[in-house]
Amino acid sequence: MFARILTVFRIPELRQKIILTLILLAVYRLGFYIPLSFLDQDKFFESMRRMTESQGTMGQVMQAMSMFSASSMGNATIFGLGIMPYISASIIFQLMATVYPPLEALQKEGEAGRKKINEYTRYATVVISLAQSFFWVMYLRSQGLILESYNGFFGWTAATLTMTAGTVLLMWIGEQIDEYGIGNGISLLIMAGILSRIPDAIRELLGPAFANGTFNIQLGSKAGIDKLMLLGGLFVAVIIGVIAMTTATRRIPIQSAKHVRGRRVMGGQRQFLPLRINQSGVMPIIFASSLLLIPISVMTTVGTAAQQSEIGWVRFISPIFFLLDSSERGFIYNLLFILLIYFFCYFWTGITFNPKDISENLKDHGSFIPGYRPGARTADYLDQVMHRITYVGAGFLALIAIVPTLISSSMQISPLVASFYGGTGLLICVSVALDLVQKIDSHLVMMNKGGLLEADDPA
């Protein structure tokens, strides 16, 4: 394996792509150390600290946005808004393409149509960035965090344009990685943002072990060395399970029809149509988490009122949904989370997987599924199979989504540490890493160098 990694860097073209990708990722991380000039930094950091410690509604919104957008809203930097506007614009156009015929026609035009949709996505990204930046600046103004010199129309405009420019720069970095680097640029930015949280998680987990400059093998009063070993084993097991389910497919046998041309018989080969078990990827968890932020806001407000009043029903309902005395989520929250994941799994699969189009393509190429007539019968069979495997994929996503909550509550560790044992962040990292390895493998195979994951030749 080490020799194959060295082979990757011996290929000039591949080496240049990897180095360029690393440089652009370094520029992305460097932007998190360039502060915004219109903020009172001391007041802002103190406000963010109180918000994080209280685990209030706004704090959870900030954590969710940081996870999904390769940003850190708690850092008052030029990249604070992250890549979320671009992701939102991409999702909007992907959904609109299923209901708006002109966009659907553009998708079917191939490379030219894709470039046109990307152009529209960029314009929409700028509009969304301006709107989100403006409302974020207004929120900071209401909290008294903007400097007096920027507390006016021109100051608000400059602040809004600064944050929008940061998002546009991130979008450009992602597209440059797509064009000249290796891997998917936007996904790599999100992955880098998630992995940048590892030092904080390690510090929070092992910090008590080095209290007062000495090593305490019991890791303070909450975690011993046995629990640390258990956490390590669980992490490896979860990673293996996520990789297995992410790459798992249901292979549908396909038979191509025989054609006689002169004295030669063409076709008649047996192939397979792979249907991914987790067809919807990480999108259902993102949608479900975002939608549940609304009831969290309501329940947090009700919970605050319950602590200050003696209303019986208020004090009864709030802890069921969201525990008042901690950051742990209640039973109703987890149940709704699972149900929404199942709903969005079927919803996203329904708009991205079209069995009728696949059936028509098989028919046009002279292929068929043994035992099923081409056309509507084949489409019904594919739709039935996809419904069944989507149920399994949704169950896998639901399990991964609640694993951090279960580990945090049962083992009494920080939610920041538990977040690396499942949820959106882990799925994104595994998916992006697998995609990166596959793209490097494709370059190596084209040059007859062998893939990174190929078995060694015993000879």
C-alpha cells in the first residue's frame, strides 16, 4: 500500500492535481483566521461562548449550519457564512428540475445543459448569500456586536458584501478543485471543515487526563481508560459499517439481446445493473435535521417558560420532546427524527431515481431483465426493488443519525466527541473519502499502474 501511495506522487499529472487541491484547501482553512472588520471581536466571542454553553436554539442552529456548510459561524471570519448558499441553490435547482420542464430539458442536453444549470446556480448563490448575510448582520446589530463605525447603511452594506464575497470565493475554490484538482471540490471543503473539529474533540475528551500538568489514567471522573478503549473500538466498528452500507448495491441481472450481422453474432452478454442501497446519500439527514430546528425553537421557548411557571401541561410536554436540564434530546425528538429520515429517503429517491427512464434506456439498447417484459413491466419491477432496498437504506441512516445521541447519553461524553460516531459528519467524510479514492484509482488504471485497493498479485 505504501508503494502504491508513492506511485501516485510519481505520476506528474496526478501529483499536480493533488498538490493544487491541497493548496486550495489550505487557502480555505486560512480564511478562518481572517477576522471580519465590522465586528467587535471580544463581545462576539463572549456571546458565542454563552450561546454554546447554554445549548440554546440559536446555538443549535449555528452548529447545524457549521456542519452542513463547511463553515464556523462562531468564528467571526470572512468564510463565516460557508458554502451553505451554494448547497441550497444546488438543491433548489435539482428539485425544480423534476417539476419545471425547461430545467428538465436542460438536464437532458448533456454537458451544455449542465454548464447552463451551473451558471444559474452561481447567480442564485449570490442572491442567497446577500440575503443570508444581510439577516446575519441585522442579528449581530440587534445584539450590539457591530462596531459604531459600521452601524449605518454603508456599514451594513460593506458587511453584507464582505460575507457574500467570502462565500463566492469558497464557491470558486470548489469549482477550481473540480476543474483542475482531484475529487469533488464542494464535498472536500465540507469534509475539511468537519475534520477541523477533531482537535477540539480530542482536547475535550483527553483534557481531564492532563489536568494540572500530570497524567491521570482515569481521565478525570467521567471516563476511564476502559471507556476510552471502548470508544476506539466503537469508532472502528461504525466506520466499517458506514463504508459497507455506503458501497452496498443490489445487482439486477441484465441480458442483452443477440444480433446477427453477417456471420457474426453480437450481444447476448449478461451484465448487472447496480442499485445503491443508500440511494439518497446524506440528504435525508440534512433535511430532517433542518426541519426539526423549527419545533426545537418552539420547545426551547416553552421549556424556558416552564422553568419560570407552574403550568402543569407545559412542564409535562417540554421534557418529552427536549430535556430541559441538559442538551440531550428526548424520545419524541428521536422518534420524529427517524420518521422524517424515512420520509425524505423515499422522497429523495423518488425524485432522483426514475425507473421508467431506466426501462426505456434498456429497451433502446436492446437489453432486458430476464423474466420481465421490456417497458412498463420492467419499470414496475425496478420501482418495487427500489422501494424495498430504500427501506433498508433508511433504517441504516436512522441508526447512524441517532448513534451520537445514544453514545453521548449512555457513556456521558461530550456531544462534540459523540458526533464523530455517526450522523451527517461521518457519512459525509466516508462518502467523500471513498469518492476521492475511486477517482485516484481511475487515474492509476488509465495509466496501467493498478488501483490503490487492488489485491496484490501473488506472483
